[in-house]
Amino acid sequence: MPHPVVANNRPRHAWIASLLSTIVTLPLVYVALLYSMLAPMACDSCSEADDKRMEATFGPAFAVSCCGLLLALITVVASWAHTRRRPPAAIALAVAAPFVVALTWAAFMTVLAWP
């Protein structure tokens, strides 16, 4: 059975990719943000030097986390915005959104100096 297409050979069901991306990305953003906000608690019982080192890197790491997670949310919104006019772009953005969250989490873990 061939896929349903519009007269200009664009897929009609590109919104499904945006929907699945939203269902996956929003909980990932929530967990990543919660993890980055609770990360300083890992150094509650650290020595003074370890605490100062982690505290010095937490500000930039949290900024990286917030900016990256905001970029992931913008990617999800952009995938919805392009669903009608540019379905291939919408699908690409929908697939990219969870990977933006994973990349942001990896960048946060790299920037933060763990004890």
C-alpha cells in the first residue's frame, strides 16, 4: 500500500514525528534540568578544595545546560511550525530534538568539575 501523499509529493503525516518528538523530548528536558539543578548536592560532603572547584564550574555548566535545553525546546517548536509547509524539515527537527538534549547533558557533564 503506497504512502498517502499530497499533490506535490509531500508526506501528509509529518506531524506524527513532531508528536513523538514532543512526547520524548519534554520528559528528557525535565529530567536533564532536574539533574543539573541537583548536581551541586553531589559535593555536600566534599572537602573545601573540591567544593570550591565544583562551585566555580557550576555556573558555566548550568548556563550551558539551560541554553542547550532551551535550544531543544526551540527545536521541538520549530518542528511543529514546519509540519505543514516543509515536512522533511519538520521530520529532521523532530529527530534532532532528543539528540540536542543528550548533547546538552554531555556538555554539562564535561564542563562541571566533579569531585
